[in-house]
Amino acid sequence: MKPQHNEEEIEFILNQLESKIKKHVKETVLDEREDLSQEMKLKIIEKLDTLLDEAVPSFFEYTRKICE
């Protein structure tokens, strides 16, 4: 089960990107705009899922990784 905050964060980010998505979708054929919009949102959600689920390394883990 995914944490609730991830769903809220994803929804917030999608809302922030909505105008950019609409802008770029207008460059396509009218019949395909809705499909393209949904596909773009799906790709954004997939990427955000992986980014939000990644554990942020602690300072010491990060420095140890750099020094290797």
C-alpha cells in the first residue's frame, strides 16, 4: 500500500503541470488531444512514484558513497 502523502503530492504536482500539459497538447491533432493528455499524466505519475518512493540517503551515507 502506498503512503497517502505520495498520492497528495502527485496530485499537487499534476495540478501544477496542468497548464503546461494543455499547452503542449494543443500542438497535436484534435482527436488525439485527450489521449495524449492522459498518456502524459500517466508517465508523470509513473516517474513521480519512483522518485517519491526513493529513500533519501543520510549525510553519512551520501558522503561514504562519494568517497568510494
